[in-house]
Amino acid sequence: MTKSAENAGAASYAAAGVDIEAGDRAVGLMKEWVKKTQRSESIGALGGFAGLFDVTRLKDYARPLLASATDGVGTKVAVAQRMDVHDTIGHDLVAMVVDDLVVCGAEPLFMTDYICVGKVVPERVAQIVKGIAEGCVLAGCSLIGGETAEHPGLLGPDDYDVAGAGTGVVEADAVLGADRIRSGDAVIAMASSGLHSNGYSLVRHVVFDRAGWALEREIPEFGRTLGEELLEPTRIYSLDCLELTRRTEVHAFSHITGGGLAGNLARVVPEGLHATVDRATWTPGAVFDVVGRVGEVAREELEKTLNMGVGMVAVVPPESVSVTLATLADRGVDAWVAGEITERGGHGEAVTLTGGHAR
């Protein structure tokens, strides 16, 4: 018996479902995209054991604070997998991380990612990283490293999940938050690009399980297919928010994610104060109406699950309102005065939504 015949049935990593060579090809394909995200502080090339970032410029800060955030995209990845479209989900990942960082006023510096797959398909992994890289460019941060892990037996061959972590920096005396908010402040809403990356378990239940719609179905209210609407990338607000802090006084930001507008805004409203938000100041996008109507979802359930058309909120003093709105308009962000901060008085909750949405 030959040596090769003796080893024909031998166990190996490849036989167990892990393809190291495919992983190496994936790294090669993603390099060009990662390179596009590099800031001057980025050190070294892709492929090392750790990403390096030169923090020399932090010496210019009086007291630099590092901010850290981590997140994923949730079940939106299931839509990407069903559509076999993988170059937008990374954009969502970056948005979920950097827009949490900027809430405290931090400038996003760099990100790392984690992609877990059932089977490494180099071209698919490269498309995911392409989306992450494009998101990093929009956020002004570097993608300095990451990990692609192959988990056969745990995930199906076409299944994957993504997660990311980001680091930012803010001057200690410039940290934004609840302690800066005062009675009389204005609540400025910034429009979302759609569903963003929250509430997809509810949305998928409505459109797939209850309505039985296919992703290819043309939805007149959307002016495009269901799949195209569901994969609309999450808007990245980090550079817009940072520009606001440079041009005018800002007291706080709130990133509207899981928990909805009231739930997330409440996180930055201090004890003794209350935010009133008037629904009549905006009309949510068609996707929110369709999900509510087709699924017979109560308004309260929609509002605590979906962003309802508002992706980020800025709380600013009255004298900053005009500059805030003009700055956001210059940057192509639809924004409006949605409410105000008052003394809490008899209000039990930190945030109250009033009225009905404009039609």
C-alpha cells in the first residue's frame, strides 16, 4: 500500500470543513478595500496579528479620553444572504459602531471587524469587507484589522454573521451627554435612511411570515423591490455630528437604534427634565407604514422597535438651532426641530411623543 493510500482516510482540517487556502485568498481580495480606509496614523499592512495606530497626535489634547463601542447588524444579515448581496451589510456595521461613538462627542479613529462564516467563499468575504471599508471612509476612520473565522457545522455554508468594534477620542471637557442638557433646549431630529439595522426580526416576520412576500416583489410605496428597501444601508452620521460640534454648541446626541426614539432619547435626558417630541413635525418613510399596516402592528410596538424615520437626535440650546439646521442641510442631512426640553414637573417618563405624524 502506498503512503498516499494509507493517508486517504486520514483526518485533516480541510476534511473537517476549514479551508485555510480560501481564507488566504479572501485576505488577498480584501486588501485593496482596507487600504482605502487608511488614515495617516495607521501603521503596518493587513495580515498582522494586531492592528497598529499611531496616537502621537493625542499629545495635542489636554486630557484625551478614548471611547469604545461594539455592535453587530442583527438579523439584517439574513436578508443579505437571501438576496446574495453582501457589499452593503458592512456599511451597516460601521454605522452601528461609529454613531454610538460620536454620541459622546468622540471622533472615530479606527475599527476592527469579526466575520464568522460557515464556509469561506473569498469573493463573498471580500464583498463584506468592501462594505465595511466604504463605511469607514464615510465615517473618517481606519479599518486596521479583523478576523474571518470559518465555523463548519455551526453555520451553514452560506451563513455568516458580522460584528465590529471601534475606538474614538474626545477631549475630557468636551464630552457630551445628559449633564449638559438644560430646560429650553431644542430637540433636533435627523432623518434616517430607512429601517437602518434594528427591528428586522419584526420586519421579517411581517413581510415574509405573515404577508408571504418575496424579496423580488415590487412594492409601489417603495418605488423598488422589497429586498432593495430592506437592504438600504444605515446612514452614517458621525462626520455630520462632529461638524456640528465644531460650528456650534451641542449638548447631547442620541443614536436611535433598538428601543426606538423615546427609548434612546431617554438615555440622555437627565433627572428633573423632560423631552417632548411632536410626531406632527415629520412623516415617517413608507416602509414604516407598510410594516405597521400589513402586520397590523400597534403604533406603540412600532415606536419601541423601529426608528420611525429618525436616526439621530441632537439636543442644542435655542441659540444654536439655526446653525444646526443650516449645517446639516449643507451636508445633505434632512433635519428639523422635533421637540423641546422642559422641566419634568408631573411627567413620569423622560420622553413623551405627542400628536400624530404628518401625512
